[in-house]
Amino acid sequence: MHIGVDIKGKILTDVKDAIKKFEARPDIKTRFGEPLIGYADSRNPIFDMYFSRTICDHPKRIYRPGNTVVVHFVPFAPEITESNRGGEAPSEDWERAFNESMWLSMRLNGVIREALDTVGRLSSCTNTPTDWNEELCREEWSHKLAAFAAGMGEFGPAGCLKTKNGFAGRFGSIITDGQYAEAFETLDSDQLEALYQKIQRQYAYQEAEGVTCSQEMIKACPAGAISEKGIDRKICQAHCKTIDKYIPSPEVCGKCFFY
Ligand code: SF4
């Protein structure tokens, strides 16, 4: 009997090794937690829902032969997350982790693509590191929406994704022609609409119906972007732009992610 390569096992091992090597570099100070790898089927209608509501590009539009989105999440060490709680400006550790984890994420894309190559699979990257559309206040491609489709967590304020290994860290993804995702539940259009509404409520953006924000969360925002009715994403983006002019994503601030 022929037993094939355990490609998911190999990907996880290779990712863990790459993180260890990255942490050992003398120029890297950030420490990371246990990574998570998720697999989402690009034929899942949830991606069509994202695409038609213009909240995320479709994996098949990025890479036609792609059947699976492989999502990786590397959490920051807990003390880095805690260092960013409260205050006006992001902590020094948080800012450094944001930048260093971006380099790590690019490396992990390479590691996963090399692993897939060993079993003859094709693959493609999903976005550029500076993917951000200021008109839409979002990325063209959302690793987190792909992670949600892969069942890796639920959303929180300003689009953070709460995984079993925390909300603070770096998501990345690649698309492959291999088929590695679990079978997905086929939702009808009413169910997809309900899911869209649920995601919008979890984001706590003020355009969504039924959003209420606590006084603690309102006070935690250094930009005054949060009211009881939700987050004003333009005010949030303008504030985040003062921290990172190329990627004015809520990630660079993250003060509301704790709620
Ligand atoms: S400015 Fe910071 S705290 Fe305020 S909504 Fe944006 S990410 Fe959250």
C-alpha cells in the first residue's frame, strides 16, 4: 500500500522551524507563540459572498487553478499583546512586532510553497505586503476573512480575528491547486446574508445594524473613532495613517481589539 506524504503535518513542522530560525536572527527581537494553519476551500460560496459584497477578492480571481487557501497565523508572545493595552500610542513592542511579523509572514509563504512543491502542487501568493485600499478602508485581499472561512476564529472590533491562540499576531495566506480543506457546509443565499450581517456586527463598524459599543471600548480608542453606535472607519483609518502611512490598517493601533 502506498502511503503519501502527510503534507499538512510537513507544513506545520516547516512553519514552526522557520519561526524558530527567524527568532534566532540577531536583528529580530519579537517573540512568537504557537502558529495555526487553516485550510479553506476556494469553491466555498462564502468566498462568493465576500466578493459580491466587495469585502474581499475571490481566490479564484487571484489564482484560477487554486482550490485551497492555506492560511497561517503566528501570534505575538503574550507580553507583546499586553504591552499594547491602554494608552494612546501603540507600544514599541507592538510596532516592532507588526513590522517584524510581516517579514516572517513572507518567509512562511515561501516555506509553505516549498513544502507544496515537494508533492507537486502549484501555488500562488495572495497579495502584496502593502495591500491597502484607502477608499474602501480595507485590503483587497483579507487573510482574516479567508481564516474565518477556514474556521480559525470569530471576528472582533475593527476586524480583528479572535483565534484560539489570541487576536494579536500576523495572518498570511497562499493559494494552491491541492485539495486540503475539510468539506464545507453549503449555505443558501439567506444564510450567507445572515453570515455577512453577523461579520459586520462583529467588526462593530457603525454602518452595521445592531452594533453597540461599551464605554470601556469607546474610551480605549485614542482617535475618538468609537461611539455607542460603532466604529467610524474613516476616523480610525486617519489615525492609523499617522502610525503607518503605507498600511493604515487597525492592526497598527489595535487598542480596541481587547474588547
Ligand atoms: S483608532 Fe485604534 S482603537 Fe480606534 S477604532 Fe481604530 S484600531 Fe480601534
